[in-house]
Amino acid sequence: MELVERRERAMGPSYHLFYDKPAHLVRGEGIWLWDADGRKYLDCYNNVASVGHCHPDVVAALAVQTATLNTHTRYLHENVIELSEKIASKLPGDLSVCLFVCTGTEANDLATRIARTVTGGDGMMVSEYSYHGNSTLVHTLSTADSDDRPDWLSLFEAPCRYRPAFKGDDLLEGYVDSVRDAIGDLKRKSHAPAAIMIDSIFDCPGTIEAPKGYFKQVYKSVRDAGGLVIADEVQAGYCRTGNHWWGFEHDGVVPDIVTLGKPMGAGHPLAAVVTTPDIAARFAAEFEYFNTFGGNPVSAAVGKAVIDVIDGESLLENVTRVGAYTKAGLQELQNQYDIIGDVRGRGLFLSVELVKDRAVKTPDPETARQMANLMKDEGVLLSTHGRYKNILKIRPPMVFSKENADQLLATLDACFRKL
Ligand SMILES: Cc1ncc(COP(=O)(O)O)c(C=O)c1O
């Protein structure tokens, strides 16, 4: 408790901690975390430790480079070039130019500036209850947190099937129309669309798998209106959703700009904006770009090591296989417990939505919170999220195995039984 009080004095009340009894973590290895009392936890939550906590290859790459040289991108260095080339090799189409930053927020901020520069418009579109980051600009684009609705911003509904925003059978058409309405709204307010910023797994609204064809139609509508597509892959990218490296690939689309962050540095602050040579050249015609820490030799060494581990340990295949196995296990639990209204998500990005009543789908945030605490007491870390805070969020490091999934499922079963 003393640490909690010291922390609040030192850091102020803006910061929040998970769990009624906060976890004091002191060590991590692979899928495991240990607290200060030596208790071991199965980590089912931390996507930033993408290749597992303290992966030895990532630690070694960081240690060697930090003992050799760390400067910035105004000097020649192989690491940042090689990292750019590796990222480009994973992306479809013409997405081959990387601009480095340190956080997802910065990536989305820069992506917005690029889109506005290149299109000449300033209109932006994001989903209801979105989260894209915390700078002044990107906070406004994060409609879950901000009530600021300037004229240059229009909102559309995330394509949720469990809680449809529209009546009628054709949800796909309804949700695409919602984007078309946002475009119309911007034009009515005399703001030409610069871009839509879209998270392909819609994490903040509660992990939503868009219906097939949704992104194809959305991308086309935005481009027909003169705007660009910014795919915020800060969460959905880097193999997280299985089958593909990127979330948008589930619909076979290619964005104009992609933003990356969280998993890229496996805990090291590394993020990027990736775009086409044409867009990069048009931005460069207006602005020079420099970022003191973004793309430095140490960060780039870490970024390269992360991609090498993903490839070397076949983590994309692991996410696809173990993700499907875990989701099937969660669906079995749904058959047993009425409190589980919906199970959704892709790969190792899964959500379990808890409701008081399946028929009317009344959200049950109190039980979700209780479950997160119970699971922690049983040695499994997960969290709650969503518009109603009634969703258990499962998003482990990508080294998550079938045995780990069995432990998660058995512990969930035991905790649901205790309710
Ligand atoms: C989809 C998405 N985009 C952007 C961000 C912002 O990233 P950062 O916290 O690194 O600034 C987040 C963070 O949670 C996110 O979930």
C-alpha cells in the first residue's frame, strides 16, 4: 500500500492501476510474470511484450547496440535502414517508406499531418468510442476519451454485430452508409476529407470483427471523396489477429498510411508511420522530418530483433493456431455460462462480453471487474474493456501455447463457477 500512496503523490491521480489489489510486478520471462512476493502469473493481457517478456534475442540486440553507439537519424547507420526494409517486406502494395516515432500517439499525429498535407483537406473521420492516443490532436481523435467535436471531425459507427447500431438485415450496408454519412457531414461543414483513421480490430469499442467486404467498401468511399485511409495497426498489426501480419489484410485492402507501435519494440518505445513513396515525397516537399529518439540505432536494433523472433519462432502460425483453439474453448464456456453474451475477436485478440441477461444484453461491468480480480487471485492476468467495461480482454504475448490456453480456460471455468 505504501507504494500506491507514494505513486499517487509522485505521479498524481491521472494514472490508474489495474485490480482492487494492484499487482506489483518485478520480473518477466516469456509468458510469465512474477510479483514482489514471488507469485507467478500467466500473462494473458500484455500485447506490448509481443514476443514474450524479456526475450533473450531482443535483450541481447539492445545490450550490444547500447554498448556500441546510440545517436539519431541525422547520421548514416545500417540498423534503421534494415528495419525499414524488414517492415516494408511484411507490407503489401507500395507501402515501403518508414518514418520513425516513439509512440502510437505520435504515429497517428504524424499520419494526420501527412494526410492533411497531401490532400489539402483537414476533415478527419474516426469511429464512435475510438482510441488513437493522447496528444492534443490525437486525443480529439479518441472519441472514447474526448468530448471535443470540432467541425473537422466526423464519427461513424464501428461495425458491431452483437449490438447493431441499425435495424434491418443488411448490417454491412448500414455500417458502410455510416461512413458515407460521415463523409457527407464533413462536406456539409465545408471540410474536405483528409483521412479516415481506422483500427481494423476496433479494440476500444470492444473488439469488433468487421463483416467481409466492409473495409473494401469503406476504403473506396473515402478515396472517392478525395481522402486517404490511415490504418491504425498499433494494436491489430504485427500478427496479433492471426493468419496475416496486418489486421486490414483480412479484407484484402491496402491502406495509404499505416501506423505502428506497441508490439514493434516488445516494450522498447518504438513506433512508425509507413506510407508510399509518392505520399512520402509529397509530404517531404512541404516539411523536413526529424525525431530525436525515433529510429535511433538502439531502437532499430530492437525492432529488427523483434521481427526476426516473430519469423524465427513462427509466431504468426502460433497466433493463428492457438488463437483458434482459445476462441473455441471460450465458446464452449459460453455454452455453459449464460453470463457470457458474446465471444469474439481474431487470433490472440479475444473478448468475452458479460451480460446480466442474454436476451436484452444488459452489460455486466461489475461481474467483469470481479472476474478480472478473481482471475488475478488465481494467477492469470487479464483486464476489462469496452464501451460498457463489461468485456474480459484476452491479448497475451504471442508465444502463448495450447497449454497456456488450457490454464486460462480452466481458470476462467473455476472463476465463473465461484460467482
Ligand atoms: C489502436 C491504438 N492506437 C494508438 C494508441 C496509442 O499508442 P501509445 O500509447 O503508444 O501512444 C493505442 C494505445 O492504446 C491504441 O490502442
